[in-house]
Amino acid sequence: MNGSIQWISWVKHGVVFGYLIAMYMFLISMAVGAHLVTLFAKAYYRDEDFLPLEKVGTFLPLLILLLMPFLLLVDMTHPERSYTMYYHWNWTATVAWGAYIMPLCVISYALHSFYLFRPEMMVAVREGRPGAGFYRVLLRDRIEAGSAAEIRQRQQKAERLWANLTIVFSFLALIYVGMRLSAFKGRVMVHSLAMVFIFMSLAASSGTGFMILLGRLKTAIVPLTQPALIKRNRFLVDFGVILKYALVAQLVIWVLYLIQLNFTGTGGKLAAYIFLGGPRAMQFWILQVAIGLILPFALVLFQSLRENSLASLVAGAATMLGVFFAVANLSIGSQLIPLTHLEWEKMAPEPFRTAFGIIVMVILFLLFLASYKILPYETPVSQKSEA
Amino acid sequence: MKKLGKDMDRREFLRGLGTTAAALGAGAVLIQAGDLVQAATPLKKYSMVIDTNRCIGCHGCTIACKSENNVPEGVFRSWVKQIIKGKYPHVKNHLLPRLCNNCEDAPCLNDCPTGATYRTPEDGVVHVNRDKCVGCHTCVLACPYNSRFINPLTGTADKCDFCYHRITKGLEPACVDACTGRARIFGDLNDPQSEVSLYLSKYPVQGLRTYLDTKPKVHYVYADEAILDLDYSFLSRR
């Protein structure tokens, strides 16, 4: 139609959703993915010894979800007005839905975490262990009698209720991040229901990678008895199996998505080209596919590799990196397509925002490690059953 | 105050939670009730027709808009797109004056989380309330025409509103006033005798990305297909 265009004058618009928003969507999908994978694994094992990993898969995502709004607020030019979303909502705006879904998700995770730690906190208060004063405040001074297992038995209903609610809100959160991109009507790369499924597959793989990485680190930091260590390692090795299938699912969904793009007119073909040979090709082939998909798959393919701590640590970290770039490729790549002119949109450098995102990630990682040392993840060995 | 004490059981807690949620929901609905009531059929339907045959590419509209609306450097509410097609000696110059389409089904309005983007019910013009906009950039991405930008001075979303401060006083938008070739024609589409209605009844009309069903209210006459919607395969061939 316009192959003979020689020259064009146009106003360029650049990229408005940069790496900070990509980080926001990546961390949400990873957090809820880690939680969902943990809950489904727990339902499969039905083993008391899985409990410390369930705490990792609930409390650490809670920390992530608590810090996430800051990424969004820093990206806004008027964050001081963001509260208006809560009463001037617009039902057709996905961000308005997110303003409700994400806090509800945080509340459900917080209450689920509370019930997971509650029995151990009670035992810690009774035995005067470190943090007893803080736990007493959290428990509102209502200390029950019995061992941690007995207390857990009594609170089973409440624990299950909040666990079920976290599942509901986790799926809503994934639908929210998927629809946050798919809502952009004129952007052919993301204006598709495929986004929701892509984010679900990304959540499954990054969440499992996260659990392997943080589970292994926890095992390295917190000393365990030999039988407990053997069992913990078995769970972590099994997470490697989950990761293997999650990566296959991610690959299948991406292949289907790229095929679908090729049948979505010239805009769709261009969107596929952005990944395969265009401006995001390096990030797609090297960071997303080679490092984020093929490397972890190779590292969790065989039982011997899954049992190797270093190999599984690398597999977990590589998966997370790959998923981050998958989200960034979708979010940033969709904005590189010019809407009616003939030059790729350019992304301006964002040193402040990128630095802020990295600082948030470092803070999160330090909080994770600190929580391993402070919070009662493991059931105390010597418990007094009497109050 | 017994219910707020330690003896509250789960049923009471859930009942209280439900009542509070219902009260908050009702309050929020009441806040928006005014907007909902006003969203009736507009009395006027402001629209613009641009006859591209009359455009001489002087960029007078761009400058008039910048001057009228204090649009900062580097961003535009209105501008002129230009392409040159063909090879010498068969070269053609095409021009397409651009501005916000003030769509009837505006994606920017649908995606605004705070209601900062709104439509005046009496005339259908889409506006940005600078006091409500949080600068989340969502509308900038949602607009399929790249007609929005974040104003570097105010930090809020910005776009053309047909010079609302002028049209409500009976004047024409600044770009229409400044157009040398009278390529831009503005008026009320609900008035069959307005210049814009008469023009639309005489000529076949084109629009930008009409397949998106946004119902743009800026119409074009005699625009080249290549300037309206580009063939993206050009980019992948390079």
C-alpha cells in the first residue's frame, strides 16, 4: 500500500510504560505464582513437614505484594492523588479493578500468613523465645494451651478459609495483570485474551523458580535436623519437576501466541517480528529463551541435576530473569510499534526509575533473608504443651 | 459496644464486614450518581471534518494550538502529518492534520482509573480534569491514535478538547480559526444545517482506525489511504 513512501514527518511518542511497570507486573505474577504453586504442592503432599515451605510461599509473596504499590506510585506523576481511585472508580478501567484486587490480595495473604505462624508464635510466647513480646501483641495476648500441632488442629478451619481466599485473589491478580496489558485496544501485540494465559504460565514458572531459589537459601541459612533436611530436599527436588512442566507450558503458550500474532494482520506480524528479529530480539532470544527457558529446563530435566543445589539455584534464578524479560518484552515491545508512522518508537533511558526498582528488589531480598533468621518458620523442637 | 469487644464471633465479624462494605459501596455509588444521571443523550455533538485537499501544510494550526493552549515544547495537541510518495518525477505530497478524535467510545476514557478523563454530557467532548489525574500513563497507552501525552508542566495527561474554552463562548477552535486553506471545519453534527453536517452529507468520509469501533468524531475527506493507516510490513522489511 505504501511501499513507495519516501519521507514522513510525524510526532514521536516513545515508551510510557517502562521497566518499573514491567517489574511491577513481573513481581506480582511471581509472588502469586509462588503462592499458588506452594498451595497446590501442599494439597498434593498433605505432609506436616511441608509447612515451613508453605510459610515461605505465603509470607515472602506477602512482602512482595506489600512493596509493589511503591513501584506503581513512583511511576505516577501525581501519586499523592492515587487514593481517588478508591471512590472515583471507573468500572471499565483495569487499574481501578487492581486498586481493589491487590489490597484484598494482600489482606488475604496477611491473614493466611498469620494463621500459618500463629501456633509457633504461641509456643514462642510461652517459652519466652526471641520476639515473644512482638508475637504477644500480634496474638492480642490470647495464648492457647497445647503444642503447635494441637493449636494448628484447632485453627484448621480458619487457616483453610484464608488459604482458599488467597487462591481466589491470586487468580484475580493474575487476570488483573494480564488485562492491564490486554485492555489497550490499539496495541495489537497485547490486545488479546492470550495475555491472561501468558501471565498464568509466567506465574507458574517464575513462582516455582522463586520457591526453589528461596527454599534452597532457607535450607542453607536455617540449620535443620538430618531427617528434616532429607525431607525438605525431597520437596525442593519435586519443585524442580513442577518447574520442568511449567517451562514446557510457558513454551507452548508462547508458541501459540506467536502463531496467533502471525494471523492478526500486518500489525500482528510486526508484533511477532519485534520478538523474533526486531528491536527486542536480543532480549527475547538470549534473556527470555536461552537463559530463561532453555537453561533452566536443561538444569531440571534430570533427577541428578535437580538434586544438585547449585544447579537448581541457577535454574530458579534463570527462570525468574527470563520471566522478567518476558514481561518487559511484552510491555515495552508493544509500545515500540508506531501507531501510524514508520519508525520504531524509542525508549528514553530511565536511570532513576530503574535504580528505584533495583533498590526495591534488593530490599525485598534482604527482607526475605532476615525473615528466615527472625520468624518461626520451623516448628520448635522442644515444645511445652502446657500454657 | 459489646460487638466491638473480644467476644465477637465470626458470624458477627462477617456481618459487620458485609455492612461496612455495603455502606462504602453505596457511598461510592452516590458519589458517582451525578455523573451517571448526566450521561444522557448529548444535546450537541461537536465534530470536525478535515478536507485534506485544502490543507497546504503551513502548520498554522499546530502553532495556533500551541499558543492558545500553552502546550509545552516537544508535545502537541494538534499537528500535521506529512508523507511523500513515489519517485521523481511522479512524486505526491500528502498531508493529514491530526488532533484528538474525541471518540464516542473513547478507550482513554474507558481506561482512566480515577475518572479524570470525562465527557461533557451536553456536547460529547472528552476532557482531562487536571486536579484528578494521577499521571498513571494508562490513557496515553490506551489511545489508539497517539493523541495523548503527559504534559511536562502539569504532570497530567493532556490532549485536544476542541478548545473548549472557545467553543463554549461561540468561537471556533484555534486551529480552525488559523487554518489558511479552510481545511478544518468544526460544528455540531446534531444540527443538520451546520457547516460540518452539510459537508459530511456531500462527501464520502474517512476516519482513523475505524475498525477499532471507537467512533472517532474527527472525519477526513480525500485523505490518502497510506497516510490514514500505514502498512507495517515496511518496518519488518528493513
